[in-house]
Amino acid sequence: MRILFLLISSLMLSFSAQAEESCPEFLNYELPKLHSNETVNLCRVANGKALLVVNTASHCGYTKQFEGLEALHQKYQESGLMVVGFASNDFNQEAKDEAEAERVCRENFGVTFTMIAPSFVTGQKANPVFQEINRQSEQPGWNFSKYLINKDGKVVAAFPSKVEPSDKKLTDAIESLL
């Protein structure tokens, strides 16, 4: 039994290493999760999946979009979509601390998708993921800008804040990738 366990563990590590090698470099970072000591590496958790990356805020007129983003997550996660929220420090709409941001996401809107700790998403200080998104597309003009990224790491569509998660343009773009 122990030999079988070691064999399976070895295969899993090998697969994980191969997945990271084939993953776009800008996704291969340990990103701190919101209000947690844990990190997430998007290469490990999203390899072979489409991503919907969103810069979020806790105190913004668009904050109610968390509910719609969670609905997208629930609807499409089994089909290969991963929703990732990046709490944004850029537009002065973020909570005063991570505990409050976590409370807004989880308690107020029932968010279960991956949320990254506050960071910058525009300019020179942008985190590595958004540096590449901004290079390939355009940087966010406000909170709740949405970027659809294919499994090869290409930004295939960008949607401004005013496009709701339930908007047919967004859901059609998601479905075309899955």
C-alpha cells in the first residue's frame, strides 16, 4: 500500500511540475489569498482552464457584482472556468483592512471563488498578473473590470465595470472558451 501511495504521489508531483512548465509565466506566482496566510499559484489551480479575472472593491457602486460573479463561478466551474477576484488598491474603494474585505465578499455576497489580497492593478505597481493583462489588453479604468483569459494565457476579451456578470456578451464569451 505504501508503495502505491509513493507512486501516486510521485506521478502527481510530476504532473504538477509539467503543468507549471506549460503555464504562462505571468500566472506562475504565489499570490496571497485574501485575509489568509495561504497563497495560491494560478498555474497549479487553473492549468488548462479559462480564467475570468476581476479587480474588485469592497466599497464601490459595483460591489453588488460579487453576487453575479459567484453565480458565474457556480455555473461554469465544472466546465473549466475559474473566477479570480483581485482586491484592488487603485481606486480608493477597498475596505480599510483585509478582514473587512473578506467579510464583504464572504458574508455579504457568499463568495466562494478565489480572492487575492489587496494589490495594485494599474501602473508600475501592478501585480504580475495585471501587468501582463494590462500589456495584452488595457488596464482597468475602475473597479470590477473583467478580463477573460484562455487556457494559453491570452486575454481574449475585456469588459468594463458597467458590464454585469449576467450580461449576454460576457456569458457568450465565456461559453465560447469552454
